[in-house]
Amino acid sequence: MRKPKITKAMIDAYDEYTHLTLDRRRFMETLTRLTGSGAAAAAIAPLLAADPARAAIVAATDERIKGEDIAYPGADGEMKGYLVRPAGQDGKLPAVMVIHENRGLNEHIRDVARRLALEGFMVLAPDFLTPSGGTPADEEKARQMISALDPAKTTANSVATVTYLRGRPDGRGKVGAVGFCWGGGLTNRTAVNAPDLAAGVAYYGMQPDATDVAKIHAALLLHYAGLDERTNAGIPAFQEALEKNGKDFQIYIYEGANHAFNNDTSAARYDKKAAELAWGRTVAFLNKHLS
């Protein structure tokens, strides 16, 4: 059987399923209609999803980094996360929180944390499902657990993570945040609620309420995918509020790219050119604001 071409309609259906409905049966019915058969839909679905086998760009055993799972104080109880820093650097480092997608703290996000550590940062990737027992191996279950989280409590745990990193003796006292998708939205909410956050980088993240923008102190770098109509609908109001309140921000829209273009474990949505350009801008931005 010849594999059908992956279309924007198929990607949009997957985006609706993973971010709005969480209804896999309805998604597969839509995909079957779009591809023409159940067999074709079954072949396409894994290409739209993330493949954990593609996760490791920087291995956990890479001698250039040192990583460990840690526990630290959250807003109301213990939080857990993955802390990684460059090996052989005993001096104080700028700190960055990496906020996962709605799949939880999985191997891809751990890998992203290691990539950022190789750029010279101390990186903490929290597991925001800690209060619910931690990120499960089942991606479907993780999404359901993420959707059940209390946004205010989750934001409070993110702010507590900034406080923790800012107080670490091996840090320089400046903290940045980088978030993807669900984590991009949480990065924006953290910027609203954490006056000590120095820099925030949101990849295709939902925007905060425009009335809250005045509370932001962090410099912001906002990456959006050109084809991501759902997320991009909030750009104009956010940009207007940032400009009106004199905030330090940059917005980049990567034309032709889909939502989650940075996630290289998703064959259908990963855009190498956009991802590499956004990553270079991210590292330069963090170096500038956390030095």
C-alpha cells in the first residue's frame, strides 16, 4: 500500500485531538475520512505522533554533561525534575527552566535540556505532573493528566521553580524559561507571575490575557509557526499589549512551519530549517539576558 501524503488537514486534526478534544476515536474517524481508508489512517497516525525512539540527540550518558533527577520545593509540596549542566564546569552558571509539552517530562524534553546544557546553561526540566504522581509512560494518559491540572497551581509551581533556581548557590541568580506548546503557554503565564524571571522563550505557546501583560518584567522571545492558526489567533492582542506596555520582546513567525516544528521526534511536523533558526535565536537571547 502506498503511503498517503500528509496534508495540513491531517495535521490540524491531530492538533485538535491532542490539544482540544483528547478524543482518539473521533481523530481516527477524521483521519480515515481524510486518507480514504482505515489502513491508511493507521499508517499515517504514527507519523503525526511523536516517536520516543527518535528522542536522543544528546545521550544521557554523554560525558560532556552531568544530569540527575532531583526533588525541590514547589509552591505547595515537593516538585521533581531533571537537572543537567555542563560537565567539568564548577563555576556559577546561568539557569534555565525547560517546560515540557502536554506529554509531560518525557525523553524528548530531557534531551532538549541536555542540548541546552551543552550551550553552557544549568538546566532544570520540571515534571509538572509531579502533584499527580509524575509523568506516565503512556502519552495518551499524560495528556489527560495535563488537561486535569489546575492552571493556577501549575503556574505557582513554575514560579516556585524560578525561585529555586534563582537561589541555587551554583547559579548566577538570573533565570530564564523555555517552553514548548503547553509549556510555551506556561512560560508566558510564568512571565506574568514571576517578577524574578529574566527571560522567557515561548515556542508556539498560548498567550496570557492582555490585561496581565503589564505585570511582565522578563524579556520575551516568541516563536510561532506560520501554519498554526489556533495559536496564532492570539498574537495581535498579545503584541498590542506588549507594545502598549513598553515590554522587551521579539516575535518570529516561521512561515510554512506547523505547530510543534521544533519537536524532531515528530516526522510529520518537524521543520529542520525553522527549528535550527529558532534554536540559534533562543541560545543567543538567553546568553544576552542571563549573562
